[in-house]
Amino acid sequence: MNAYIIGLIYICAGIAHFTNSEFYIQMMPSYLPYHWELVLASGIVEVILGIGVVFKKYRNLCLWGIIIMLLIFLSVHFNMLIPNYSLGAPVYLLVIRIIVQFGLIYWTWKSINPISK
């Protein structure tokens, strides 16, 4: 059941990259090029991984993909701790966001089924 919830979360989050692109673009670190393209690409990846989690055959692979994606996204969250890139958000909320990110990584990792022999 956890995997289905995780899948739904990432399908919805991925769709949000298309319906609210500007929100994500403003968070992109200045050291990354092609902000709009990266936002759309990450949305596509989130939707694909979210859908893949539903299928048992691809579940573990897609859960690992989500973990890797979340680890990559941490660079955006840590970048926002720099005052010039915080978008006016209070530091405590940015720190909570990073803690939640680690919680999502842990939850996804715990949802991976060990391969039986």
C-alpha cells in the first residue's frame, strides 16, 4: 500500500511541474542551466517513476529512481538556505523542508522489497 501512496504523490508532484512551472523555475539554483527544461524533465521523470511504482515488476527500480531523484533535489533545497536564494522563505521552513526530504527518502527506501532468492 505504501508504494501506491508514494506513486500517487510523485504522479501529482510531476503534474504540478507542468501546471505550476514558474513556482519550480524560481527555485532552480543559478548554477544550473536550462531551468524551464529541467523543471519539465523532472516533472516527466516524477510521473514516470510514480506510474512505475504501481507495477510490481518495476516497483523496486522506480523506488530507487525516486530516491536518487530526491537526493538530487536536495541540492535545490540546500541552495535555498543561502539568503539570496531563499525566495523570502524563513530559514526554519527551509530546514523543515530538508528534514521532510530525508523523511521521504527513508519512507521510499523502507518501501523497497528485498529480492527473494
